[in-house]
Amino acid sequence: MSAAPALHAFAGYGIELEYMIVDRQTLSVMPIADRLLSAAAGDNASEVGRGRFGWSNEIVLHLVEVKNARPDPALEPLATGFQAEVNSINRLLQSMGARLMPGAMHPWMNPAAETRLWPHENAPIYQAYDHIFDCSKHGQANLQSMHVNLPFADDDEFARLHAAVRLLLPILPALAASSPIADGKPSGFLDTRMEGYRTAVSRVPSVIGQVIPETVDSCGEYQDLVLAPMYRDVAPLDPHGVLRHEWLNARGAIPRFDRNAIEIRVIDVQECPQADLAIAAATTAVIRALYDARWLPLAAQQAITTDALAKILSDCIRDAEQAVIDDAGYLQLMGFPDRQCRASDLWRHLVETTSLEHSAIWGDPLHVMLDHGPLARRILRALGPAYGKARLHEVYKELCDCLEAGRMFVG
């Protein structure tokens, strides 16, 4: 059978949402993803097909991923669909004394003591990865994200899409950071997941680079510039080639040539699917404006250095919406009229100029994020300056309730 033709840019969207499974009372992680998937499938399973959606495992046993099985032509219907899947999972977990917790990191998980790798199908892959990179740490075992997959049909679309995604990556944590707590206390970063993620595979630096992808003009150039060095560098640690696949690439956005899509990985998962999909809508709207060269042409987009983008990303990982962006060249690429601004001002500009501000579906959740800050800021505000374990439990229980009810967390 011949493969289905590749989708053109923005003809379909693939969304993946990761959630942690926690004890319904204590909220500590519960490594029972295999029990959940088996209960849903009726037998041992690493993936459960549910028509339009699917559930699957990831590398650790306390995490489950929910995704749309095929690219959808529109994001609008997906929020209610994902919410229904979350509700179905929670009904199954209730009989196991468990529930789903949103947010990009568990606030008090001890990865060194509590990590349990998936022991079933694909276990040799996970074991090889763990042997090289050590999964028992933040940034590996304790992280939940949303992946946004955008298709491309040929080299021209790939080059334009890759350049646009590369430009937006640095400021995504300013809108989407949801991980301010690690080891039971504020970490000093609004996006602690990304701070841990960017050093998690430092044993083989070419696997992640500077998180921000390098500039490329074609699929072939990407293979030569990024994938080939990565495979070469990991080979001495992986003599059987178990990890010699494009998904080993840990950059903040990676081409998935097996399905002709770019997968964006720097977005923390939110308190409910409505919030996740609102961020996906804002992300894709801005990427489309850049793809269409709304402000500056492709050559200008590709000319900005990876170092410059990596600095903005670092600032947004630490300070989220309060990060100061003083790179006038970058702001010009994003159509912002001034030479300096806070990341929140840039996002407000982008939401307004892409007409999302008045969207009947996305306007309200985006207003919460723009007016009250990303979820990480709202979590810190709700915790207060001198909270204890009881208050931490209360706030994260409310986040679990938000996920079950499909409502925003204001804090």
C-alpha cells in the first residue's frame, strides 16, 4: 500500500497531553499506568485506541499520554474531546484510588526514589536510554508537557515552518510555564520542567544542542547538520543502535520525518484541556503569521543566531511573563514596535495581532493567562509567601479538581 500523501502546512494538528497519575488522597505519584491501560484495553497494552483519540504510556509508570489519533483540521473541537478523555481516565482511576494531576512537574516527587520505568513493550529502549542519561531525576522522570505537531509537505514548507517555530520557541514558557515547584518548594524558575529538561541529556550535548534548533534550509540539511552528528556521538554509548531514531533528538522542536511534521516540545501542560488548546491555538496562529512572512521575510527570520534565541529562552524559563526582552532585532521579527518589552507585553501584542483576543473559544482562557500570568505565577500566588505542606496539598488538589471539571485555575 502506498503511504498517505503528506499534509500541507496548517492542514492538520496533532496534540499530545501528558498527565501524572497520583494517589487520590495523598496526591503522591502512583506508578500504575500499565494497570490503567490494561483496564481500558481489556488486556496488557501500551496503547489504547479510542476512535478519534488514543491513550499510551511514556517512559515512566506514573505518566499517561492522551493524543488525537490522526491530525485534525481544526483545533476548536479538540478541547471538549480531550476533556472527555480525561474524564474517562479519571473514572477508571477512581476504582484504583488514583486520579490525574495536571501541571508540568509533580511538586514533591523524589525522582531518585520514586521513578519506575515502563517494564513492558519497548522496555529495552527505555532501559538503554536510562542507562545513558539516567531517568531518575527532574527533567526526565518528573515532567509533563503538551506536544504540538504541525505538518509540512515538502522542503519549502519545512524550511518556512522550521524557521517560524524556531522564532517562537523562546517565548513559549512566558505563556505556558506551569512548574514553579520542585522538591516541595519554589525552585527559582517559573518553568522548572524546562530548566531540568535542557540539562537532562548533557552527557551527549549534540542530542539537545541549545534547545533552540539550528537554522536549516531543507530536510536533507537537517539530517546532515543535526541528526548525523547526534547518531555519531551517541554510538559509543549505544553500540546496538537501540536509540538511533529521530525521536532521540531532544531540541525544543524536532522534525518527525517519519510523519512529515515538526513536534513542539517546550510547552508545559496546563490545568485543563481548554487551557492547553488555547495555548496551542496561540502558538499555531503566531507560527502561521511568521510562516506567511507577515513581519519580515524568511531570510531575516533565519539570520537571527541560535545564541540570541537561547538567551531569550533562558530568561523566559526563569521569569516567564516578567522576563525582559531587550533584543530589538528579535522584537522586530515578531512585529513588535518597541526595542524592549516584557514577555507579557509581547504575548499580548501577538494575541491581539492574530485576532485571538476576541475568539469565542480561546479569548477567555487567554485573557486569564495574560491578565493573571501563566499557571506557574498563579500557583505561586495561591500558595502565598510562607506556605507549608498542607497548603501545597490544597493548591494541587484544586488543580486536580480543575482538570476534572475542565475549568481554569485563577489562584
